[in-house]
Amino acid sequence: MTRLKLLSLLLAACGSVVADDPVTMVGKTAPAPIFTTLSGEYQRVSKLYGSDAGGGQTEKSAVALSFMSLNCVPCKKEMPLFLEAVRSFSGQPGSGNKAFRFFFISLDPLSAKDKVREFVVGQGVDPSKELLLDPYQRAAKMFGVSTIPRTFVIAPDGTVTDDISGAPEDYGARLKVGIEKALKQ
């Protein structure tokens, strides 16, 4: 086995990737999965974007979703970069006065929800507002997630404007560009 093939296998095994996943969501309409909150309630994030938006909201929002797991080292590396990027936009009016929201999507089993809560709180995340659970990975399958971390930026019209696999060195800058693009739509 060549060194490159071995390196690729090792990186894929730890959740990172050498290149972006071959199936990208950019330009496609984001799915409308239902997530579970820590309190056991169901939440449809798509109420914030696309054709499902509404339900008392006056405007649709741009949304960033970051699929992660506690046992994923690249996810832990990516989380501070994600938070730095999204917090510069969260709650701020964007182009056309559209709000921006973000969520971490935990793929951990429900039995780990207390550990997930403890971890995200330690990162400065409000688990009641910024954490959703996908313990059966149904949403991950709908989005075509095959490696984590995987981040999607969704415009208010429901179009995916960025799809980032792994934790590339330019992650923070790339995420900011994706958010700016989403807010302009």
C-alpha cells in the first residue's frame, strides 16, 4: 500500500478528509429534518429557512449547522473556529436585515446527552438554544454526511451556500464567506 493511500485511510478513520466529500450540497435545497432537543422536544430547524419558514417569524434566517460528535477529535478542533465565525454574525442584521442562527448537531447516542451538554457548555455554547441532537443520524443521512465534522450554511431561501467537510486550515475564513453569501440571498 502506498504511503498516500495509508495516509488517506488514517485521516478518513479519524473523521477528517483529504478532500471535500464528493457529494456536496452547495446550490441544493437543504433538507427539512426534525431534531431532538436536550429536553426531549422536537425541533424543525427548517422553520427558520426555506418554504417551511414562518410560524410566527416575520423573516427567514440564514442558518449554519455543524454536525459533530464527542469522540471526534477534528470536531473539537473545529468548534472554536466555528464559534468565532458564527458569533460575529449571530443576532446581527445581515443584508436585507435577515438574522443568522447556528446549531451544533450532536450525532452521539441519547445516553450521552449529559456528556454532550457538559462539553458544549464548556465551549461557551448555550445548549438550550444552540445544540440539537440527531442520535439516530437521520438528519445526517438527509444531508449526506459521511464524515464529521461537516458544516452546512443555509440561506434564508433554503439553498445551501457552503458545505465544509473536516476541519481545513481555512475553515474559519471559509465559513465567514459562506455566511456572508447566505445573508446576501
